[in-house]
Amino acid sequence: MSPSPLNAEPTREDALLAVLAKPDAELKAKMDACRELGHVGTKKAVPVLAGLLGQEKLSHMARYGLEPIPDPSVDDVLRGALEKLEGRAPVFDETRRRCLCSSSC
């Protein structure tokens, strides 16, 4: 018998997202969580990381966490950030792993 989803242990991704949700978490802990979400993050992490793109101290690490996530919603988030955050911290993908030029890429 498989365990009930209500009794399931939190995943590593859940633990990292919890760090990002804590307003009193240290900056380094949040940066480390963003970095690790680049390895284990799924579509579930996209809105949380997207919310950090406008924060000067976390925008770079949020982008670092977003770029490897294999979900098309990341492209939409990064494109939107290009429009909203022009002139602020870079939100483009210098590795060119993602096409951010238009929604038709």
C-alpha cells in the first residue's frame, strides 16, 4: 500500500521553497536555496523563483534557479521579467539555453 499524499514527507524541493518563503531567512540561505532549485526544481518552484526576480539581492540567483527548470512557464516568466525589470539586474539567459526573444521561439 502506497503512503497517502497527506502523510508524504516533504521533498527537497519543498524544503528549499520553505526557506524562500521565510521572511527572516538569511540571504545566504535563500541564495543557496535558489542555486539548489536549479538542480531539483520543478514547475512548482517557478512562481516562487519568479517572485524573487525583482529583488535586487536575489534576482541573479533566482534566475540561476529558474533557467535549468525544464518547463515552458520559465520562458514566460523570464520574458515577462525582461519587460518589467528593464534597466535593473540582468534577467536574460546569457547561456542561450532558452529563447527569450518572443513568444514564438
